[in-house]
Amino acid sequence: MLKFLVKNDMLEAMMPRVVQIMAWCWPCGYGFHDEIGDSFCELVPPQYHSKADEADALGEAQYYAIHPYLKH
């Protein structure tokens, strides 16, 4: 998907959705979330790399909003 968005100059328009998708991966285990972030940074131009951190923060906030009793 990211390759398609970059190739067709659609990444900027779709970035909010991409960030949300990455955020949904935040609570996944087995390194899945880390792999998604790494792949994102490999496939998009460097000016978007900070969006991976944004997705992490969003994912964490959404997860603990739903499960506040799990926050340490």
C-alpha cells in the first residue's frame, strides 16, 4: 500500500489514515508493531519518518483510553 501511495503521489493525502492504521498496530505483540514502523520508514521519504512516532503516541493513547486499568 505504501509503495502505491508513494508512486502515485497520494501519500500526503492519505497520511492521516496511514498513521491511524499504524496506531492500531501498537498493542500487537511479537514485534509486529515494530516491524510496521520499520517498514514505514523504509518505504516513505525521510520527511515522513516522524509520523511513525506520532502513530506510536496515538496508539498508546487509544489503547489506554480503552483499557485504563492496564496502564502502569
